[in-house]
Amino acid sequence: METIILQKSTEKLNLNDGQLIHREGDVILGAYPILTVEQVFVYGNGQITTQALKACLREGIRVVYFNAYGKFLGRLEPDYPKNTQRRLNQYKLYWNPDQRLAWGKALIQAKVQGQLVELRRMHERNVAFPYSKIRSNLKKAQKHINQAQNIPELLGTEGHCSRIYFNAFSYAMPEGLAWRGRSYFPPADIENCVFSLLYGCCANEIRCLCEHHGLDPHCGFLHEPGYNRAGIVYDLLEVVRAVLCDNYAFYLFQKYGAVLQKCKTLDHELKRQICDGFREKLFMRGGRQEFSGKELLRKLLSETLRYIDSGETAPDFQSLLPKR
């Protein structure tokens, strides 16, 4: 099944003889038989005709809207997701403290494993930092994850692991960029702006998958539910932060460090370029990778659904991560 993506304000989707026609001006970018389309993503001010929208609703095709930076705005649904039992299972797991803790440990174990993969990638690219020491310290801290007795204790261990991991970036930043540590709400410098933007882009991709498979995006197990807080989305983001987002951030720092060091914050055009580049990267498969970023996210959702539908003790997220 196809996903049609409109990324520019000059792009338009219309209906013609049972096909959705994707155009940019007078140029046809694609023609899709409507029965082969699963969903339509609209970024920024891309246009869809009324006839095309009605046809999407009639055929059960979701239309999802984002702003130009990839932030989720809303969706046009043909009907409420029909898998009520899946959401009931999700709520049941939330109220089970033992299963929530098992879920959290599986997430954080996978997160640290992803950090170890990214450290090895940096080392293999001949980045000068104390690889052996940082890797050893991170693996020692990782052993304490399974010893956590509750979620707050687990989050404390996760924070300690992240501080060890991000310490590598203080050595690895190219000339002109300085790493002072991870900061949030708001990011303190241009480097943290890049990280936060990429995490947001990836979270939007995960949210679309959660919505499509009938999950409640706001009911997380590690991240507590809150007003407008997509808990399970940020749960799953932990697994792929390092191997997808941090990996691309480091690429940007190495390639565009001279440009970024002149910026105090990310302007509209730079945000758009970074978001577009990240979405393109998700479809790419590196020489040593078994699958692309998009495929990794789909496998991540598949493992999540297996866990929620079956009520097993904990999902196996670590097996999904690339070995290199």
C-alpha cells in the first residue's frame, strides 16, 4: 500500500478517473490508483482538492497534516479506529505496575544499546574521543537497569547513562561548535536545537504509525500521560534516538558546522531543510544496515503491537537495532 507525501506548498493532489494525481505545477510526480493508497501526509501548505478528500474518506484513506517542520497538526479520519480491544489492552497494561516496569526496562536497555552502536560508529569514523573509557562506563551503568525497583529509579539510571553517552560529544564536535551538555525547554544553543528538532521529527513519524494501528498515542508506560503529551510516542522514541536522530545530528555537525556556528537559533528555512533531510534519510539504507529507518520504525511498532495484543512480559526491542 502506498503513502503519498506532499512536502511543498506548490504540490497538489487531485482525483482523476479513480487515481490520485500528485502534481507540482504542471509536472506529474505520481499517479496512484486510489485502492492502492493507505494514507496521505501533507506537510506545510500542500493542497488537496475537495474531490480527492471525499474519495479518501470513502475509501478509508487517512489524511494527516503537519506543519513545515514536521509537527503533527491533526488528521482527517474516515472513521474512528476500529481496534477497540487493542486500546483496552493498552490501558490495562498501564494500570499494571509490574508490566510497566518491564516495558520501561526493555525501552531503556534498547536505548543504551543504541547509544553503544552510535559510539562505535563515531569511533569507526575516526572521531577523536576516549571511546574505550566512555563505552566501558556506559556498559557498567547499563547493568543497573534491570536492578531498578520502580519507574523513578529506572529514570534515574537512564539519566546517568545519557550523561555518559553525551559526554562523547564534547570531544567529537567539529571546530567552531562547543558541546555544553544536553538542555531542554528551551534548548540552550544551536546544537541542542538540532537535537530537539530531530527528536520532534522522529516522534511525528512514530505518532503516525501509532495512530494508524489504533493505539492511543497519549497513553504511555514509561512517560506518564499528560495533557497533550504523547506518552507512548516518546516511549518508543527512546529506542531509536541514538541510531536515527543522533546519527543524523552528528552528520549535520560534521558537514554544516561552519553554517551552524553562525546561528544562534534555527530559522524557518534551516528547520525546513533539516526536517526534509531527515525524512529523506529515513528511506535510505547504509552499507552495513539491514534495513532503512522507516523499516526500523515499522518493526518497532510491530514489536509494540505484539506486546500489547498478547500481554507478554516485555517486548524485545534490542533485537531490532542495527549491529553496526
